[in-house]
Amino acid sequence: MNLARVVHSFATLRPRAITFALVAWSTVVSTTEAQTEGRTEPVPLSMGGPAGARIFRPGRWSQVGIEIANPTDEPARLAATFHFRAAPDLHFRRELHLPANARRLTTCNVLTPDLDEREASDRGASPGSYDIECVVTMETPQGTRTLTDYGGALKRTTTVFRNGESITSAMFPDDVLIDTAYPTPYEMLIAARIAAGRTRRTGEFSEPLFPDSLDQLDAVDQILLQGDKAFSHPATVGALRDWLLAGGRLWIMLDRVDESNVRWLLGDQYQCAVVDRVELTEVRMAPALFGSGDYPAVSFERPVPMVRVETRDVETAHRVDGWPASFIRAYGKGRVLFTTVGPEAWVRLYEPNERRPPDADRQAAFVATAALDELSGLLFSPTTEHPFSAEDVGPYLAEQIGYRVVSRTPVALILAIFVLGLIAIGWIRRGFPSSVPVWAAPGLALLAAAPIGFLGFSRQSQVPPTAAVSQVAIVHPDSPWMHVAGSTAFYQREPGEVPVASDRGVLWMPDGHGLEGVNREIAWHDRDAWRWTRLRLPAGVREARYRTSVTLAEPVHVDVTFGPRGVEGSLRGLPIQNASDAVMVVPGGPSLAIAYRQDGSFVGAPGARLAKGEFVAESLINDEQRRRRHLMASMMDRRQTTRFPDRPMLMIWGDPFDRGLDLPSGYQRAGSALYCVPIRFEKPASGAHVALPASFLPYRMIAGPTGRGVATTYQAATGEWVATALASDSWLRAQVPEVVLPIVLSKLVIQLSIHAPSRAVRLAALRDGEIVTLLERANPTGTIQHVVEDADLLRTDPNGGIVLGLLVGESTDAKNRSPLWTVQELHVTAEGDVP
């Protein structure tokens, strides 16, 4: 008998469920009274149990709960301190003020130790788990006293399960009583996870301890909203929004979530409208993003709910009867998946002889349909990493601080004198052995080391204590919200305590390398307010990474279109101090230097295209621009991993955004921020003349008219040409931006950098299917530019494509019949008029 059929309808238990809840509540109250009866001081009722999503991932923030009752007539100042047994040198403290005759339930953030199984075992942890120890203290006129719990224990130890999954999921509960004889949202989530190759392990938030800050969602990659309960907590809505901006994956069931709450969460980025709600007895799912051809129709005894929605600016993945059944919307670095049909349409029962996963962690009552299988790959992709790698941002921050090794010139001079001295001592000893003492060579070494040590010390003492900041601020257009991923490095000349604090939520955790065995403690006295009470750092540079969100004074608006000067636009609402080195980054295309003015207007001309790996327009650059270029080149190299940027973005360097990190007095501040603004082009006015830079004319290989098939000389995924020794007919199709279609082109400029010795090379186009030679060169090496103004050759196909050919012949070198030829760059720009 199927597991889903064994459990009878929970809806029929509504009266009994309410009765049970009342009995349970009265039991809790009576138990609390019994636990505190006769006590003359506050009593910890629970200490260190899993809270929040109950997911403990190595190296991520999680939450533990603490509940304390104060049966006395006096208020109390309390502190609950937690630490993992496997990491006893790092403590987390939650400070509380408990009124008289009151009871409080709250959480404390804890950082799960980033240890593999072997390291954890060596530190006494059981396989797959960690032990958390907790003590509660109270401030009294006589000093600090440790409280005992209701059982008389001074310390409580709780075991939590270590979650080593690369993708984690959590969901919010719902008040709706569900008939479990049919698939529930929980079972739908489990089926989707298993279809994506994950386990069924899923966290669930519980009231009243819903997340209220970004750090409380640090361990979660994907969240399912199956109802409106999360929206009863405004702080939770803000935390979800920040988490999305930071790269989270949110699944919203529009058939169960009120549309007004979705607008509250996403703001003006939600451009959809509910038309009506229907119930379907037959569902025929049609793919709109993943392929063609409808899936078989499925009939249901009980009607399946569907909300019919009109959408805008989304990617529709599936349709039912022409209406969106699932669609996707980018939000900051994150993504939102909307489904409009009930769970029954997305999962099915296992067939009688269908094979089930052997692993218990991958078994479920239902299996994903083909449609849900397609969505699972998008939904359970890793959250995006920090755009800048730690290996790159560390040296950048160190140079911002000004910490330098001694110059090579004086060191080389001292070493040269030392070597000459050794040679002289050796020569003298050969002729007059007794005239040179045995300590001459060691003494000379000490004499050489002394000035080098002096130079190093003097250079170090010249650098004042400094806090350097590197930030990537990702703006969300048409909203006042901005996500900031940052790194901060402290430099101090002498070892000592660094009393860092903040009251704006940004959580600063320094790199623990080299701090093993050094007791450290971070204390919270409010939701977003914390301070390091014990943080003793050695001399030198110490880095910490953080992420947070910022609410600006007004929404940020960016208007971009194509005009006669190229890309033209304006940016409003984003206060960037000392803006410079603006660039437009286009995935899969060359970057475009932007002329940005302080009033927010900007232009990107077709001739401002930057070479690959270049992100600064000037030919002579200073040290700061060199460091910026290196950071951005590294960011683009890591794009396949970080998935950033995943759309065209305007990027502008400026002063870092102040996040309210309270630094010790005497520290200087340095650093910069890269402001990233996603752009969406508006259609030019009718009759406008537009210039299209090469960044927005991407091309891919196609089969040409010569019958040789699709050439493999160009890789569209990387934007690179492949060196080859074979003759090739490479036909490519350049795509005109959809926003300017239809367009009447008047000019096409082809710029080709090629090295093809001993070969004939032709640039070609098509006229009515016939090959027309545009340019022919023998043994070309270097850059070739050709302008096409023939109207017959400038007609686009119905979808806005232009076909060009690069035809490279056989080698004519009798001695070397197979010399390599390669294309360094091939770019196309265009001009035309929009009807």
C-alpha cells in the first residue's frame, strides 16, 4: 500500500487538533510553573537547542535557542554563552534583559566549525554531529554568577547534526490543514530535491523564532514559501529580501501565497497580476523554456487549484492552457521561481515496478514529473559566491593599507656587499690563513642582517593602524535595496585586542588562521548589535569577509537605450562618491568603457570597446587602476563558478559604502567599492538612428552554404577562437538586440585580428543565399577592418540575424603544409535606423 494513502486525511482531525493544541499549551504552562516554583533567581528552561532552519553547515552561521523564566520581582541582566566542543576557543554570547515575572525565548548566532570528518573526530565529535555547550550567567551586585537550570545543572550540552550538503533547503510552515492523502508542498519539495540528485533533508522554520536577519539564513540555499505565515513577521520579510539579493533561490507557490505579500517582498520587481483562480480536472503541461512538445495530459479525481497570471519581464518555463504554470525572475544575485498550479501537477505516484532510490535519504512518497525535474536544476543550483576571490582580494587590501616589503634595490646592494665580503675573506684566508679569524664570515652575516632588519622595522613602523575595505555593491534597480559583499582587513603594528562592534547588522568574522587556541568571544545585545569582547589579533594584516544589505534613501533608477552615440543612459538615486573607471560588462561579449558623469548620465561609444581582460579605458594607469583591473579580470574568470555577472551590468568604482562598523580610535580607513547595476534596455524612439557596439552583437557558429557543417573554430561559451592547422569555412550569425528590431541597417564594421601565415583568407556575406566576397587577403597577420554599406548585404533575417563568413584556405607553404592559424579577435559593430 502506498505511503501517501496510509495517512488518512488530516483535515478530518481539525476539532481534535485544536483540542490537542489547547491541552499542549496548558501542559507547557503548568510545566513552566513547576520548573520555576520556589526559585529565587531566573531559571534557564532550554539551552542550546537547534533553532531557525535547524541546519548546521560547516563554515556557516546557524542559530541555537535559549528560553529563560524570571519568577522573581526584580529584573535581571543575563548572558547565555555557547561554544562547540570541537572549537572551544570561539564563544558566542547572547545578552538579555529579563523583566520581573517574565519569560523570554530567543536565539543566538553560532558559527558551525568548518572541519572535515577526520578533523572533527580528532576533536572529539561524533560522526555527523557536533556537541554545543551552554552556560547562563547573571550580573549581580556581588559579581557574575552561573545559573542552574530546572534540573540543577550548571551547564547544558546539546547535540546537533552536521549538514555537509552542498545545497540546502528550508520551508516556512502554513496554517492550512492539508489532506495528506494527496501530495503536500513538503512532498513536492522533497521530490524536487531528489530529482536534482540531493537528499530529502529539509529544514523548517518554526514560530516564533522566524529568521529576522540575513545571517540567520546563511546556511540555507533554497527556501519554499507555501503560505503567508512568514509575512506575519515584518523582520522576516526584510531578511528574505536581503537573502534573495545576496543570491538565494526562492520558490513561491502563487496558488497558496497571497499576491499582496509577494508585492511586499519583491516591490516593483513583481510585474505580474492575478487574473482569476480556477480548478482543473485535467492538466496538460507544455514546456516553454526547456524544449518543445506537450507532456501527456493527466486527469485528477480531485480538482487541482491554479491561479492564472499575466506576467511581464520573466522567463516562462511551463504553461497550462496557454497560461504560465511556472516562471522565473532574477532578483539581485538571486532567483525566484513561481509556480501557479498545485503540487498534484508537479509530482506523481511511483509506478508498481518503478525502481526507487536505495538510499533512505533519497526516498519519498512521490516522484517528480518531467516538468518538475526540469525546474529542479535551476532551483537547486549553488548560491553565488563572493565575486572577488580571497586569493585576489587579500593582496588588494594589503596594498590599500600600504604595507610593503622593503624595496629590492637596497636589499640587493646589501647582499652584493655581503657576497663581495665573503669572496674577500676567502681569498685572504687562502694566502694568509692565520690573519683572518674564524668568526669573520658569521660576523659579516650579522652586519648584513642588521641593516635589512632595520629597513624592515622602519618600513613597518611608518604604516599607521589601518582598516582597508573592498566592497561589491549590487544594486537592485527600481528599488532602494542594495546588497554589499565586502572584505575588511585590519593592520596593526603590535599584537593586541581589537574591539570591533556594529549596530547595523553587518557581521564581521576575522580569518581564524593562526588563532587556534586563542579565546575569542562575540556578544549580541540586540538583533543587529554585536561587539567583540575578546579578540586579540597578532601584528600584521588580518582579513574578514562579510555580506549585508543597505536600504538607500530613494529607489535607484537606471534608464538605458541605444542612440546615435552608442549606449546612452542615466543613473539616479545611487550616491557614489568619487565615481571613476566605469565599464559595462556583458556576459559573452567584450566589455565597454563608459564615460560616466557625476550627474549620473553616461555614454558607451562603439569605439570604446575594451580588449579581453581589460577593464580600464586609459592606456597609462596608476597602481589603483592596476589593482582594479586584476580584481575584475579574476571576477570574470570565475564567472562559471560564481554565476556573476549573469546579465549586462554597469559597473562603477567609487568610495566604499559605510556600513556602521565601529572601529577602534586611531585607525585610518582606506579602500573602494565596485557598484554593479543590472541594466535593461528600453526601445529607442521611432525614427531614431542607433549605433550598436560589438558588446551587444554576439555571434555563434552556424552551418553555412558551403556544406561543410558547423565549424568548431569558435567557442561561444568562452568567447574564444581555437587555433587549428586545418582549412575552415567558419560561418557565424551575429544577433541584433531585440529591443531595436525591426531595424534598417546602414553600416556594418567588421574588425578582425588574425594570424594565418601561408593561407588565403576571405571575409564573406550572403546575398539571396549566394556567397559574396567582402575582402580577401593572403598571409594576413594583424588587424583588418572592413566596412559594409551595401544595403543588400545588410538585411537581417526575420529574427534580427546577420550572417558572415570567415573562409580560410589550405596552406601554400611547401615545407610546412599544416601551419597553425588563429583568430585573436573578431568583432562586429553596426549602425541603423529604427522605423
